[in-house]
Amino acid sequence: MPSMAGEIVQAVALLRAGELVAFPTETVYGLGADAGNPAALAKIFAAKGRPADHPLIVHLPSTAHLSRWARNIPDIAFALANAFWPGPLTLILERTSIVPDALTGGQDTVGLRVPNHPVALALLDAFGSGIAAPSANRYGRISPTSASHVRDELGDGVSLVLDGGACAVGIESTILDLSRGLPALLRPGAIRVEQIERVCGESPGLIGSPEPFSAPRVSGSHAAHYAPATPLRMVATERLRDTLDAQRQAGRRCAVLTYSQPGLIESHHLLRMMSAEPAGYAHDLYAAMRDLDASGAELIVVEAPPGDEGWQAVVDRLRRAAVGSGTALDDDRP
Ligand code: TXA
Ligand code: MG
């Protein structure tokens, strides 16, 4: 087995040669390429099957690199970087001329973050520049939170997969647009709006989210995203029993994701117990969806999580999974 230090040297050589390297971050695994090399960026879009107009996030070794990639940087960007980097917050800022068009889909802005994972930071330090990386999944599918998920998704489409174990956060970074006046939440994540507001001094609600996270500029914001192949339906806790009974009577086996009702699920169905805390739930969510997707169940039934703010990012991903899997949003009916 090669050592991680040796693999980082190999990864840097591959990146310099314009090849792809998958690497762990604290959120999900990224499919990385030299952010300054348009030919390398094209390989990301090809490997993922991702439309070329969907911009990529650039991962930076530290906040000191910010001004190479972004200009007209507002003070709150530095305040947020100080507060949350390295960490799961992506800032959308005006881009500088070194940012290739291929990276931004021709937009005048760029997404930047410093990830909080020792392997990602070692790679970025050794590379010494920005690494563009979307989540290392096929377009529209569930983001990978382990090295084996990446291999399942991309196979030979990636030269090297650095294995940093399971991702601590488990869902993608919060995306905040700082490029046009008031900050706007483009994608909820582990860094919550109230934490951002505490740093920005903006009053709640000022951080807008035009249409629930559906700005067309964000590919992850398309309603159908993060989708398993098996239909997935979110069901309110009170209706879980009726829904499952009806499915059993119809002879359908369900895979059930629940955080509060393990006793309800009889052996006809497959049970996956989730954390009753949003952070723990997010950590396990994508691995659980992958397992249940592969279980042979005809329907994935998800107990709808609580409505409070701390659950916003998890609920966002579950909704997209429901839409992406082809079932109606929040369809309660059995
Ligand atoms: O946690 C994460 O953010 C992971 C890890 C690997 O860092 N990356 C990730 O990348 O989720 P991706 O490409 O799967 O999602 C990035 C999202 C996309 O929805 C993209 O459209 C949006 O960020 N984005 C990137 N640049 C943007 C820009 N200039 N303006 C608006 N949205 C942007
Ligand atoms: Mg993605």
C-alpha cells in the first residue's frame, strides 16, 4: 500500500499533467482538476456527464489565495472566511481574469472555499494553487462520502482516488452568493444561516433565497438532484404506519429511513435507523441512500425530519432526492 504522502506526490503530478484526482473533503468527495487548466476542467464535465454551463467550485489552500481568484471582495467575505474556513462554506464572488471560462460556465463570478480535511489540505498545499472540484458523482446522482462510493460512481473515469475515510459532514457545503449586494443563500449546508447572520450582522431574512434554493445558476439547485434510482417518498411521522401498511398490503417491500419510529417498521420492510440530530443524520444520509437504493426495495420511505432550521440542509437534500427519483414532492398518500 502506498503511503498517503506518496499518493499526494502522485496526485500533484497528475493534476499538473491535466489529469483528474478524486479527494476527500469534510463534506463529500470531490473530483479535482487544476482550476487554471481548461483542458483538465473539460475532463471533469466529461467524467461526470455534467452540462458545461454548470460552474465548478475552486478549492483553495488558504484564505491568502482568495485575491488571486476573486476581486472586489467585500469585507464580509473575509469575516466569513475567518469564521468558517477551513470549512463547509462556499462563497460566490466576482472572478479575476485568471479564472477560466470553462470553470464558471462563462459567468462573471466564481465559487471558492477552503475545505477542512487533512488530505484535501495536504493536497492543496502541495499543489499550491486552486483545485476545481465538483462532488465526485455522476451528474444528478448521490454525492459520494467514501472512496468506494467514488469508484462505484466513476470507475476508470478518474486516475487516482485519495482515500480519506468517511466524510465528517456528509452533505455538500453551504453556498452563499456575495457577488450582488445582499448575501443570498444558494444552497443550505452544515453552516447554518443563523451562524452566517451572526458574522455578517445581517438580520434574519435579509439573507435571501430566491425561490427555495432554485437560482438557475446553481446546478445543485435543480429540483431533481442527489437522486437514488429507487423511488423515494417523504412521509410525515403520523402517516408512516398507514403508508407502510398500504405498501405491505400491495405486496411492496419498502426500505424505511426513520429517526424516531424504529418500533413501527415490521420485518416485511427494511429498516435504517437515522440519528435524531441533524449533524448525525447528514453524516449518514448519502451512505444510507446508497445502501437502500441497492437493497432491492421498490420504494424508499423517509420519515420527514422535523421542520426546525437546523434540519434545513437535510430536508433540502431529501426533497431533491424525492424529486430526482421521480416521486412527487412530500407525497404523503400511501
Ligand atoms: O461541499 C461541496 O461544496 C463539494 C465539495 C467537493 O467541495 N462540492 C460540490 O460541488 O458540491 P458541486 O459542483 O457538486 O456543487 C457546486 C455547486 C453547483 O451547484 C454549482 O452550480 C454552484 O456550486 N456554483 C459554483 N460556482 C458558482 C457560481 N459562480 N455561481 C453560482 N453557483 C455556483
Ligand atoms: Mg454535486
